[in-house]
Amino acid sequence: MTDYYDAFEVSPVPVPGPDAVAPELFRGIYGMPSFVTAPSADLEASIGFWTGGLGFFVLFSVPGRLVHLRRWMFQDVLLVPADPTSAAPAPSAAATSTVSFAGLLGQIDELAEACRTIDADSVVAVRDTPWNTRDLEVRTPEGLRVVVTAAKPFDPAGEAAAGLAAIGITPPDEGGRTGGRRENGEHVR
């Protein structure tokens, strides 16, 4: 995986670092490239968890039918009422689906504490990964496994860099070059 380029300008996620600042909550209307739909047996409890624990806000709602939650741009969740006549199993501790959202290192502990305040058993883990992130894993009232993942600043001489290099992933050099190639011009704006 050496044929990539820096494209942070197309993402609301800031470049990792000690001075990284989270983007503002995004209230604009756009064509959503992707979103999560979560059936909820208790919309009010779900709204409380997502807004009070995970930092989302209610963008809009259709009473009794839909609640559109958002955090950063492209972090959209639609809560819908669960169908009580459905044969689908009730939410349980064993989540059947996982969704990941970007966060910042400085947010992980704060979000974990906020989730624990709402539901003491909601936080599954906070862990560091071999791919240089710190991840918060929670279970929502709908039984959804949510991972808030925060990239750590990249240290080219660090353990994570060595592990990534061992599987063929090398970082770009100072000029943005990787494997002797320059950025892919057709994707640069």
C-alpha cells in the first residue's frame, strides 16, 4: 500500500497532533454519502445516549418516525422506531453491527465518561490499536456497537510505524511522495 496521497482537505477530520481541534458540529444540509439507521425501542433513551454520551445533536426529527442525529460533517445517524411486530431480536450485549466515527485523542476519555454517566455498562473498552489509533467502544441502547476512533500523531521512528512498514504500508515523505510517486493529480482539488 504505497500508492496513496494526502487528501485531508476533503475530510472534516483534522490531521492528528497535539494541536488538533475538532471541527464544529455541522448543521448544513447535504446529500449524505452514507449514514447509519438504528431502530430504537425507546427513541428518547436513544437520543439521550447519542447526544449526552457521544456528542451528537438532533439535526431534525419527524415526531414518532425519525430522528436525524449528526456530529461532524458526514457523521449522520437516523434513529427510527423499532417495529414491535418484527421478528428481529431485541438489542443485547452482543452487538450485531458496528459503526465507527472519527474523534480526537482529547475526546476519547471525555466521551467514555459521558457514556458511563448515562449507562454504567455502555463502555466496552478504550484501547490502543496496532494501526496507531486509540478507540472507544460502546454499546448503544439500540444494541449497536459504536467505535469512536482517534488517530494518534504519527512517529516515523515509532513502534506503530515499524509494524505498518512490516506489512508494506509506508508514510509519505516530507514532500508528499510515497514509493517515488507524487500525489495523484486527478484527485487534487
